[in-house]
Amino acid sequence: MDGDLTGLRQAKKTLMVEHAVLALKDYIVDGNISAGTELPPESEMAKKIGVSKFSLREALRVLQVLGLIDISQGRRTRVASHSVAPVISLMQLTLQRSMAPDMMLIEARKSLEGYISRYAAIRADESHIALMRSAIEEMRKCGNDLDMCVNKDMDFHNTVVKASKNVVFEIMLAPLVELLRDQRREQIKFRGIDTITEYHLMILQAIVDKDPDNAQKCMDLHLVLAEEDVMKAVRSGAQSSG
């Protein structure tokens, strides 16, 4: 006697989409499909995976958001170039929704950037050093343009991360960058450009000297000041609200 199929339900369309997403992801990632490669026609992929064209198109949209494929009107869907942007966007949104306090953000920054500077001292090349030096010089020329000063401060620290030549560090730190913009602004207003650039120069010199211990030490000292400024701002805010 055949088994009773009463409790067996048809697969939902959403599950079919998930199935297609997993199949396509495995095809691209596990198959090491290179960036720029055109994917097969949608009809062929849908038939091979065993889903409808509608489910396949929904799956392709998901992969586009994940940064795995590029979809352009009038062109065949292609495998996208490697990018950390989708990961950064997702993490940044999560952090924004969590409403992480300022102290949590500065603690995370302190934990990361000190070690990152060590690798920057070991791996930085002349192009990174030139960009760091340029960021410092441009920051000194900012005058009363606070927004420009903040941007150049961010340029310096972002270049230190890139100089580490570790994409994982970029993924970990990048979501914090915009969230820390206001902190950087307040520190520049409180400490002044000269103090900030002085520490930047110390960090840069340690990187030029390929001295990882000193690079970390200088970065740690720089971020201790940032932490002190955040704590003062938090206390000031608490007093004004009380």
C-alpha cells in the first residue's frame, strides 16, 4: 500500500527561489567562475535547476544584491567583480539599527586599528605612503573647513587599512567609518588639526620605518585621545540632559 501523502505539501515559491539562489551561488563560487563571465540563458538555467523562470529571476535579483552578479538591460547577466561593498552595506545597516553607543564604536575601533597598523608597517608600499602623506598635508590646509578635515582624517585611516593588504580588515572596519564621522568631527573641534596631524605623522613615520611595534604604539596613543574625547562628550551629554 502506498504511503499517505496528506501531510506532504507543495514547495512554496519562496523555497524555490531559495533553492535557485543556493544553486547559482554554488555554481559561481564553487565553480570559480571568473568576473565578467556571462551566465547561460535564463531558460536554460531555470530548466537545469528545476525552477520556473519567475523563481530564477527572483534568485538573480538576490544574487545582484549580494554583489555576485551584474544585471544590465539588454545584456546577458554576468558574474560581478569581487567587491566588499555588499558586506559593508549590510553590516553598516545592522550597526545603525542596533544604535550602538559611541563608546562601543570607539572600543571596536581601538581593538582593530592598532593591529591593522602593524600590518601596514610591514606591507605598505610607496603608493600607500604617498596617499597618507597627501592626506596629512591636505588636512593641514583645510583651515576652517571642518567637513574637509574630517574627510582627510578618514582618508588617512582608510589608507592605513588598505596598506595592511588584508581585505578582512577592510570588511571589519569599513562599516564603522560613517558611524564614526561625528566622533571624528568632535575630536578635531576639541583637539585641533595640529594635534591630530601630529599623531598621523608619528604613525606614518613608523610605517615608513617598517616598525610594526611603534606603528601600533602610535596608533594606540592616537585612539586613546579619541576615547577620552568620546568619554567627555558622553559625560557632557549626560549632564546637560540631567
